[in-house]
Amino acid sequence: MAKQSKTSADSRVTMTELVLPNDTNTLNNLMGGRLMHWMDVVSAIAAQKHSNRIVVTASADNISFKNPIQLGDVVTLEAKVTRGFNSSMEVYVEVYAENIPSGTKFKSHSAFFTFVAVDQGGRPIDVPELVPQTPEEQELYDGALRRRQLRLVLAKRMKAEDATELKNLFFDPTKK
């Protein structure tokens, strides 16, 4: 039986939150942990839509806090699957903050999350392939294998010499 395939659009999720006092630190900025929670939730929903399965978070890549999001801002999180592997999926999430009274809006954060689809017993289960539809989706799809290999090397689950996609970034494979 052929493996099912889906597109990024099939998994696209948008979530909107209002930054309330309980979400902020003593400077009235959104707490980093609350933002990471929202990012995990929206990306998990995207992974569930792609796989039609229960998913568990396997990793979250670098989340840098460059621009504070303030009390009263509206936060919009957009997530989509960028590639499906065997049982894992990479999800890209972008975060935008908007101060409605002032009319200002900016992209505040982005990150890649990895999820694993599991069956009712918690065992990994196959996920559909992802078929890129746009040049941006193709770029994210192509980069997903390199990011996956980097995650595996850093987690000591893959030897650096076996990370062929990463090596090809630094070494010309036609030269020995």
C-alpha cells in the first residue's frame, strides 16, 4: 500500500492569544515559558492534523527572546508541518505580536519543533509524507533533513560522520 501524502496547507494552524496580567513577568512582558507553551500547543495541533494521530513533543529548536511582547498585545501563532519522516514530523511555528491601539505588528519569534506520532500504546507510528507546493515550502522541506541530522548528532543519536546532508554543506562531495 502506498504511503499517504499531505501538504503543508493541510496542517496549517493559527492560534491567537491576548497577553493578560497572569501571562506576564514583573516588567509586564509575556513570560518566556508561557510563549513556549503556546508554541508547543499550536505546533502539536499542526502535527496532529498532519498525522491524524496522538503526537508527543520530541524537541524544540532554539527559541531566542529578542523582542518583548507586552501586556495587552495580541499574539498570533502560525504553525505548519514542513516534513514528515517515518514517525516524526518537523513543524515550523512563527509568532507575531500586535498592539492593536497603536497599530504596530511585528514578528517576534520562530522555531522548529519535532513531534512523534504514537499509537494508543505510545509506540511510534508512521506518518504521511509531505509534498511541498510552493518554493518556500520546498526550501523548508529540503532544510528539514539537515536540521534533523543536526538534532540527532547533538542528541548523540547519530554519528557526525553519518550526517551526510550536513557534511554536504561544508564539503564538496565530488572532491576526495
